[in-house]
Amino acid sequence: MELTKEQKQEWQKWLNERPENVRKVAEKIVPWKKYRDIRNDDIGNRYSPVSYEEQEDGTVTITCEKTNEEMPILGGYGVFGMSADNLIEAD
């Protein structure tokens, strides 16, 4: 997905309002791309970031919407507490 000029401006504004740790993760794991979880055998599931949360220790976790390739009729579902270190951009 290619962002429009207005979307880029809104994204930058949103980033500027975030704590530094959240901003760094959000710049790396952006919500308009799909990701794979490197900890699991990938059967085609993809993760789409929906929120970022800074923990008390300063780490940032990501909540993602996960596709459900095992049982697609059930649709996707939320996955909480994901680490940016475990997500890589999908094809």
C-alpha cells in the first residue's frame, strides 16, 4: 500500500505525539503492511498491527490482527503482546 501525502502527514503527526520507545517500534512495524511471526512455522498467517503499548519496563508490545489460515471460515483474531523482534515483513 502506498500512502497518500495526507496519510503520510497524519502518520508523522501521530508518531510525533508518541513516546520515543513506541515511536521507534511504530516506525519499524507500520500498520499498513503485513508481517510474519518468525517464532512459528509459517503456514500463510499474516499479522497486521493495530496498536502499540509501552510496558512499565519500557519495552513496547504490539497488538495485531492475525489471519486464520488454519480455519479461514472463522476469520482473523487479535494477538496481544507481540514483539517487533519476532515480526518480519511478509511478501
